Amino acid sequence: MSRITLKVNGATHTVDVEPSTPLLYVLRNDLSLQGPRFGCGLGQCGACAVIIAGVATRSCITPTSSVKGEVTTLEGLAQHGTLHPIQQAWIDEQVPQCGFCQNGQIMTAKAMLDRNPNPTDAQIRESMNRTLCRCMTYYRVQAAIKRAVKTMTGKEVVA
Ligand code: FES
Ligand code: FES
């Protein structure tokens, strides 16, 4: 076991785990952050996505000892009780069906928009196309991202 210190959603935590323990397990089991989901456990679906130092990262295949930089989970998006515009757009567009993949959709979208606040339609599709949804909410995900862009920048997404 190793003592590993992580900064998550602005707070510092020290956990006692095997260095190879997936970050997802630490977040869910040790820090009680249940936003990231266990889907495939193989890095293929995106349900477990968190943002590490600005990059959407699949926490199910990320050894905790390898984490460099601050971790943001879904719980870290709302500020002072106010939902992030992306979360609000998700509600306004009624995106989720079963909801299982939606952590990954939102966190992947957040990392993309932090990097590129005015994406084109094609750039949104390209950034989101490896985050899987078995309920096929892809069109609503796309609509919610466009709505969030409009809210945050005042600009429409172009094709
Ligand atoms: S649970 Fe991590 S990518 Fe599927
Ligand atoms: S909403 Fe059900 S898997 Fe995406």
C-alpha cells in the first residue's frame, strides 16, 4: 500500500491504496464521488471520465499513482449551488435516458469546450464520438452542447 495525495474538486485528499488501484475506485469508494461510473472497466465506453489537468481521462484505466494534476469530477462542475451551463443545458434538452453514460458525456463535453469554446458541429462530433451511449442519446447530447456554447459565448455553433 502507498499513501497517495490527490487534489480533487479543489480539496486535497490522502488515500492509502495500492499504487495500481484505478482512480475510479478511489473516487467512488474512498472519496464517495459517485459521478464517474463503472461501465466497461476497459477504457472503451467513457462512463468513468473525469478531467485531469484539463484532459478528459478514463479513470477506470488510470492508476491512482499516475495522476498528475488536479482531478475534476462531475461533482466539481457546479459552483456554490449553481449548475454549470453544460449541466443546465443537459436538463433543458432533457438529454439522459437511463443516465448511465451521462457522466462521461458531460465531462468529455466540458473538457472539449474548455479547450475550444466555439467548436463546429463536426468538431463536437469528433470530440464526442468515443463516448458511448447504449440509449442512443447522441442527438440530444449534440443539442445540449450547442445550447451550452450559446449560453457561454453568445454564439451559435456552425456546421
Ligand atoms: S468504465 Fe471506463 S471507459 Fe468504460
Ligand atoms: S443514457 Fe443510457 S447509456 Fe446513455
